Amino acid sequence: MDNEGLVSLVRMYSDKDLPQMFPAESIDMKGGNILCTYGKQRNLLGRSLYDPATNGLKAYQGNPGESSNLTGRILEKPPLEETFRGDDSLYSKTKVSSYRESLMLEEFQKIAGMNYQDLFVLDGQVFGITGDHIDRLSRKDGASIAGAPEKALTLPGANLVAAAVSPWNEVFISDLAKNSLQRVLWRNSAFESNGSISSFQSRYAETNLVSPGGLKFSADGDLFVVNRAKGSLGVLRFQFVLSNFVIWQAIAKGGIDLGGVGALDVALARPVGFVISEKTNPIEKLNTAASGGHFGISQTIFVYPVAPRTNSEAAVLALVQYEPGGYTPVHQHPTMEQMEIVLEGKALWEVGEFEREVGPGDVIFCPRNVKHGYKVLGNTPFKFYQVEWDVSKMKK
């Protein structure tokens, strides 16, 4: 995703890269950001791990690792006996969370998955889509409905193949028969049709939606839909704005060109954070040319919003060290705010309209357009963590 919010293809994988993952008919992202591929009968083919540090996929053999290791443990199945995963956490059975919903879907996939094109959870209940209708498969307590599933809604003439629930609890369903996305509302414990999306804006022209397949909502509420037809965008993206305080209006926001081959399914990696340290990213000395006007500096950048390490939207996190005699001339940033947390050594620091000697435990905050500069005091290195964020890159 670029600074204007448009998405583009980053990398393609084939059976040469991840042979165990192909040939796939559908994909799904499980806990721990483990990408699973499935065959025609929904049989599991293989698994790969999304690694946020490299922004890529690698084969996953089922070893989650240990929490005591530098790389940590992959939370494929979080141990729920931990106190911080108790009743007051997102893992609680009384709270709506993607984790609890994923557990319910996995359970019902084993029970009834073969009978349905797709399953989804809404209002604590599991529903399945097939043909022209939606079935209710569970009660609110998660228990299966005894006997035959209940028909929840029929959409005459439809061929429903995939479903996704929006953050505002509206269900979007790909309809191959009508080349559209059916919109369904849940009101007063019942479904009702809420129109459809049948076209999108592409290359400054109105284009009909052709052969929609898998679809997923991002954490920000954007809808990604695959286009099975050849010769068009492989993945479409829609944003939504509230119109007249009544309906969320879909606005096409470009998509991903897969070279005109179309696609079958889409999966979204979960937002991630990670633990990093000097143990995994050793600090390195910079020469004057590479330091950008800093003298006697060594550093390692952990988090950065610009390629190739685009693991943040606006923040930079770095470990910085100055050798004795090192300094940074007084300067200012028109769009950058900074915070430094001193770990070792001492320095004379000018920030704004005063100066102060700082040492371990001190935190320096410098807003944008505030002048600042510093020099090392004494014969020992001066070391600090630095967090900075460019307000121009932050979402409005």
C-alpha cells in the first residue's frame, strides 16, 4: 500500500517457492498468521507462515517455537490457561472477537463444511451459504441446532459462493449467478436483503463486476474481493462511507492487477507487532556520509515506514549510540516528532528554549518545529532508544 492508500502486487509465489501449497482452490489465514491452502474437497494441502519482519511467506512445518527464544512462539493456538487470556480478555467466551469466531468456524467446518460454500459468524451464531440461501447452523451459545439446519434467508436466482461480515455487521456475499455482491442485514434476529454491488470504477470507466469469488474485510473496514474472470483486476478493493446516516456506500478504491489471470480466493494477514532487540538487530557504526549530519553515531533501525522495512505506517524505532565526543548539530523537523529514552551515559541536550544534562531514566520529547541538538558528556558512550513519527504520514 502506497502513501495514497492504493494497493499493488508485492510478490507472487508458485509451486517452485512453496510446493506443498499447490494446486490450491481456496486459502485461509489462521491464528499466528498461518496461511493454509485447500483442494477441491476442502482438504488441507499445506501451510506457510507470514513473517512481518521480511513481509513474506515461508514454509511452516508445525513447530511454533518457544516463548523464551529470540524469535518467540507463534500463537497458532494461544494457551488459554494464562491469566492475561482470562475472562476479561479478548479470548473470553462472553466477548466478540475474531479469535473466538475463528474457533467456532473451525469446529463447524469439520461438522458441516462440506455442505456449504462458506461459513460465517454473526451475532454469536454460525451461518452457512449454499445455492440461493443462508442456513443457521448454531444457537447463540455456539451449540449446533438439532436436526436439519434452519433456513435463514433465500435470495431467489442466486448462486452464493463466499461471505464476509463487515465491522458494522452487514454481510456481503459473492453471487456468481448475478455477478454481484449481495448485501444482507441482520435485524431483529432475522436477515433481510439490503441491495447489491454489481459494478466498480476501473481506469476511469464504469465496469461490471464479473465472476466474484472469495472476499475479506480488513481491520480498517476495506473490502477485498477476488475477480475470477480473466483479463481484469484480480483483486478489487472497496472502501465505505456512511451516507445519510443510513447506509454504508461502497466506493471503489482500485485493486491488484495479477496480470489478467483472475483469482479464486483472498486471505488477509492479521495486523502484527513483534519483539526486537539488539540481540537480533546488532547496532552498527555509521560514517559521516551515511549518518545524515550526526557525528560519532552507531544505530540500528527496528521499525520504519518506508521500503524495504515497511512494518509501520508512520513511526520509526531505533537504538542509537554516540561515542565520546559525538554530537548532532542543532536542527529541527517540520513534520517529525521525536522521543528519546536514555539508557546509558550522559549528554548535554538542547531542546526548544532550554538545555539540560540528561542520563539514564530521562525521556526527551521534541515536537515538530522545535530546535534540538546534543553532545556526549564524559568518556563513556551515550545510548538511547529513539521513537519518532512523521505526522504527514499519519491517517487524517
